[in-house]
Amino acid sequence: QVQFVESGGGLVQAGGSLRLSCAASVSTFSLSGFGWYRQAPGQQRELVASISWKDVIIYDDSVKGRFTISRDNAKKTVYLQMKGLKPEDTAVYYCNFNRSPSPAWGQGAQVTVSS
């Protein structure tokens, strides 16, 4: 059964950094691609970074140059290093498959950036 558990969120000032982690209970982890999504209040969930099983990485323009996605297949964990945070990055961050996301979304990690 697929399960995603996000952690590492918090409250930071603009310009600060956070590192999110996602522990994924996925039997085929090393052969799967994953993405970090975020949902701001009143907004639709959007994909901000993805990493394929071959480590092909794609970023949304809004986070390019500031966020770094990575994965550790041995730990079955996906990371999102966020630097230069802006108030508009405030959202709940989720991880899931980068293609055909599972309906079993995790609880997410709240990231709040104060100005």
C-alpha cells in the first residue's frame, strides 16, 4: 500500500531555508519518479519539482534556482531543499508520484514564509 509521509516544514523569514523530507512506502521506489507539490490557501495543488527514476529533474519556473529535489533510494526518501524562500512559497507541500499521483496523499508539510 502506497504511503507518503512528509516532514520538515516550519515558519521561516523571507530569504531563509528549509529542507523537506518525504518517506515513501513504495515497493518499486528505485524505479519510480516522484514530485513535490504545493497547495496555497484557495489555490489548486501544483507540481513544483520532479525527479524521475533516472534522476531527470524538472523545476517549475517559480522555484528554479532556489529549490533542489533529490532522492535516496536506499532510504526510500525524497528531499526538497528550499533556499531563498519568499512569502509566495507559503503553502502545504506534498510528495507523490510525478506521473499519475496516487490518491493516497500524505498529510503534507506546512511551510510559512514571513515577510
